[in-house]
Amino acid sequence: MSAWIVDHSEDDAAYGRSWYAATKVSAPVRPPLTSDLDVDVCIVGGGLAGLTVAREVVRSGWSVALLEAGRIAAQASGRNTGFVLPGFAASAEDLVKRVGFTQAADLWALAQSGVEYVRDTIRDDALPGVSPQNGWLQVSKTDNAEGLARLVGLLGEFGAEIEAWETERVRAVLRSERYFHAIHYPGALNIHPLNYALGLAAAAERAGVRIYENTTALAVDAAGVRKRVDTAHARLRANHIVLCGSLGMAGLMPGIAATLIPLTTYVITTAPLGARIGDAVAYGGSVSDSELADNHYRRVDGDRLLWSGRLTTRERDPRQYADALVADIKRTYPQLGDVTSEYAWSGTLGHTVHGMPQIGQLSPGLWLASGFSGHGLNTTALAGLLISRGMVDGDPTWKRFSAFELVWAGGILGRATAQAYYRTMRLQEAWAERRARAAETARRQARPAADNAQDSAAPPMLANADFQSGDLEPAPSSASAEDPPSA
């Protein structure tokens, strides 16, 4: 175990025993709200969406108070893989089917603005410990060049910054026989999400936001001009209330929470791999080799892998999944040899039925930012921008999300359906991968047979052939350093 790993026992209950918690920047414990307060805007929820709204509104000169039931970014905002990606959880094709090409392209551009907001904030506020790295490879484990080409074409029409990578280029940086083609997004990035959130909170406070931790909102009265939020020890009054939560809002707004399917994914960080990691992953950006939970990963701390996978609709002990995730690493990169997990944790997100975030106004002065569906680092930033501009400037851009209404997620049946869907799709992906690998092996085996057939049909070489003439060339020696590696 590395010498820099320290015991953060005070934060274990809040942030868990994650690599993020072990490497987080120093952050104060903010006091709870204990006396009544009047402000222009009250934000409920101290994740990335709430922090972004707070930071943007206070810069306009409005007074802002933020209430967090626990610690800042202790839930999904500080536990995810740290991928800041364009787009949404809903696919580009599904967006076009639902709202048409023009609106889908506009939404994609908005999602990209969320990526740029994160990038600019890290730079402009010099946020410590965030360690941004550029790029995302969306890799295929099947030889489906035509399908990827169609997606590249559609995203290109959206104006996305993308590149189509052939199998050889992919395997040059991700040295795994499991991988074929990929789409490269050079403008994406990955970050330390907990340090980003803590830095965002510090920047908001410097601008004048008042943050209260361990302050649960117990009731909301959104009627009238001056709205009210009740907590255990005080009452807060505001002209606007912004609900920036997910499944944690079940007690406060059960109807909103009921529109979300709880999905828990599991993450490990390996022990240091040393120089071996360069023999496997020579790419510094993010990697996804599935549309589902398996697998999403990146290099961290130089020679570690942060690896995410598996999905359950009920939260379980992440240690139960650590061995399975290590097995995924070994199956993908057997050349790494012995791999051990040093950190294991989980994060639970709220997924909407349509895969789009819930951004908008529920009633005059009552706003909602929720349901980021596992694609939250760019969309929380986007939600913060749209809601703050809607409140302060009357900007109607947030209404572009009105097509994605609040849809009941099906309760227990919805959870069971989601779990069954994940298992079924995982099996189908595994079967498709086996077929692709078998087809590639068959093609490799067919090449020597074809070469032998051509050799047998060729005329015999003359014993006195003049190699200097250029008409004939000697075959390279089997010991040549330029021989391709054996398949």
C-alpha cells in the first residue's frame, strides 16, 4: 500500500473507503442551519448540480443558501468514475427518434457546453487535486465497423468532435484481443470528481454562498412568493427553491423519487501496477467497452487502474464485487499478471425511464435538477447553468427539456425489470463478443492456408537467382526483429 494513503476515519461514514476519499483535498465540516434565514434562493442538495446552481446564481448578486443532508458530494457526485463526457445517457439515435434531428442536435450542443463548463471551472478557479485528463474511447468488443460508422456519421452531423479508430489503432494503446473498433472523443475528459465538487463548494463560498451540512430539508412549502423550507432546527424562506437531489429526496418529494430507478455500480482501484500498466493501457483518457455497467476504466495515480462494473438495483457491499472486477481486468489484460484491489466502493444513481435529466420548473419558483442517469458530470453542470439563467435572466433554454417529462419508474417492478434487462444484455454482449473473437481467429487461421496455396502454385526459385537485381527478394529470417508477433 502506498505511503500517501492515510486514514480518513472521520470521513469514512460519509465518503466511504474509496480512492477518492483517500486522496481528497482538505475540506471543512460546515455547521448545520440552526437559526431562521431569509435568502433569494434556497438550494436543497449539495451535489454537483446544487453547487453549480449556487455558484452561478451568487455571481449575479443574489443571496444563496445551500442545504445538504450529509456531507458535500458524499453520494453519486463524489463516487463516480470521473468521466466528463458529451451527450446524455439516452443515445443519440433515441434522441432523434423522440424529438427530431434539429432539437437532438441542439440538446447535444447543450450537453457539450456542460463539458466545457467543467473544463473552464477547473482552469479558471485553479481547483486543486482534480487532475483532468483528456479523451474518451468508446470501444467495441465486436467487429461492428458499420454500426460505429453510422454513429460517427450522426454525431458528426451534430457537430461533435469525434474520430473513428480502426482495430489496429485501438489495440496499439489498449493492448487487448477483446477490442475491435472504437469512437474517440478527444474533447472529453476525466477528473477526480470528489475534489472537483469540494473545489466547487469552496469557490461558491468565496463568492458568498452559505453552505449548511448535516441539514435535512424536512418539508417544502412552495406556495406564494416567499417559499419555505423547514429543517430540524430552523426555517428558511426564499423566492426560489431548487431541488438538486435524486433518490435521497424520497422523504421530501416522494413523487420525484418515484420517477427514478436506483442503480448501484461498483468501483475498485488496484494496487500500484508499476511498469506493467504500460504493457496494457497506454492511453491516458477514459475507456468504456460497453453501453452497460461493464466496463468503464482509466489510469489513476500513474500506475493504478480505476475500474467500474456490475450493476444492481439494490445497494450491496462493494467488497462482494471486488474479485469479479479484478477478474474482468485479468480477462481483458492477462499480461498484467497478478492484480489486487486496494479500494472498493459503490455509488447509487437515479436513472430516468427515458435516460434524460430532469431539468426545469415544477411550479413558479420551484425548480428541479435531478435524474442524471449515470451521465452526470456534464449534465449537472448544464442543469446548473440553465436553471441559474432561467431564474436570474428569464432565459427559457431550460424548456428544451420539457419533452422529457417526469415518468413513474415502476416501483419494485421497475427495479426488477431493470435488473433483468441488465443481466440479459450482459449475456447477449458476452455471446456477441465470443462470436467476434471466434470469427477473428478463423480469419487468422485461414491466412496461412491461403499463403501455402499460393506458394505451391508459384514456379520454383532458380538456384542462381540474383538477389541484387531486385527481381527477387530473400524471405526474412525467422529471427528477424521485424517479424510480427505470433497470433
